[in-house]
Amino acid sequence: MTRINSAVQTLLTIAIVVIAYWNIWNSVHDAADLPHRASDEMVIQDERYRSIRGALVALGYGRGPVRYITNRDLKSEPQNDQDAIKRAEAQHLMIPWTVLQNRQAASGKMLDVEAPYLIGDFWDGVPAQYPPDLVPVHDSGRGLILFRRKSAP
């Protein structure tokens, strides 16, 4: 009886090891078939915004409203569909900050607050000059520029 228990225990151990290796093998091959993360739009945007978030924290501004502007805002033109998508992505990536466009949050709520910092999302080309009341604080080098208002402390 002891030999039978020993043989069963050995077979079960071998079965568990084989199943474990089979699962590892399948996991590795399944992971290899996944699309490369660098092609995911949110991963790309997260990389773009990483240095902006770091700059805000370094400036001691860890939360609060941040105004969002695009080339259309600088030209007083209506925002296009791509701007709306980029703004929604910005709000998602900039939590705990509240991204405002013309004092309006992504939720649609109007906030009567003046944001001391602005994010210029110039995904379609950085403008040659900026409004005179904005001071560039940080350039991500990827089409995002963090500005401070001249009137802000």
C-alpha cells in the first residue's frame, strides 16, 4: 500500500509539473501575439504627458485646474474632432488635475476659476509665437508645452 501511495504521489507531482510548464509555455506564446504597446494611443499620450505631470509636481502644483489650449484656441477657431479627442485623453492622463478648456471641465461643468498653468497641446505643429501673457515653463519636446500666466505668482 505504501508503494502504491508513493507511485500515485510521484505521478501527481509529474502531472502538476507538466501542467505548470504547459501553462507557462502557452502564456509566453499568448503574450508574444499581443500587439506592441507602443502602438496604443493612450500609451503614446501617457508618454507625451509624463514630463508635464512631473513639471507640475516639481513646481509644487500637485492638483487643481489646468487650462488646455490648442492651435485653434490661439487662432480663435472652433475646436475640431481631433482636439476633442486629445482633450479627453488629457483629462484622463492628468488626474488629479482638472483640465479646463475655456473654464469648462470635461464633464461639461463650468468652473469660475483662473488656472495658473496652461497645457498647450500642439499635436499638429508648435506655433511660431505664443500669446504675450503666457510664459513657457516646460517643453516636453513632443508637442506639449506647459505655460504659466505672467500674472500668476
